Amino acid sequence: MRYPDEQLRANHRPANLIPPGIHPGDVVVIQAPQPSVAGRILLTLTITAGTALVIVVLAYAFQTMAAAAAAAVPTVGGVGVSLNLARKR
């Protein structure tokens, strides 16, 4: 047995849990349930989804600013600028 809770599940009662003068067979050891990990998993998924959403919003905002800047350059300086967003293979 590697862990103390395995000893308790196997009905082995440690001496420090048995009060003096009490027969070991009369002692009932109550264990607390394992903590739930659902909250941690939900928090991790929420953080991951939020981070992905922020990245998408920033990429869209950057694309919009770049297009606006490319459209504004000819009116300011008289120079044409084009954005080449074609995929390279």
C-alpha cells in the first residue's frame, strides 16, 4: 500500500486514530470525499477560449487598421499602396 488512504480503505486503522481504551473493531473511520476537479477543468477551458477569442479579435483589428492605413495613404501623400494578401504556395 503506497498511500495512507489505501490503508483506510483496506480497513487498517492507524493507531493514532484509535482513542485509548477502545477496541479497534469498534472504531469507524470516516473519509472525506475526493475534491472535484470539474471547477479546475472549467476554468482552464474558459481561459483557453478567452485567450483564443482575444487573439482572433486582435488579428481582425490589425487587419482592419492595415486596410484603413492602406486606403488613407493615397489621400495623404498621393502615393498608392496595395496590400498583397495572396497565399504563397
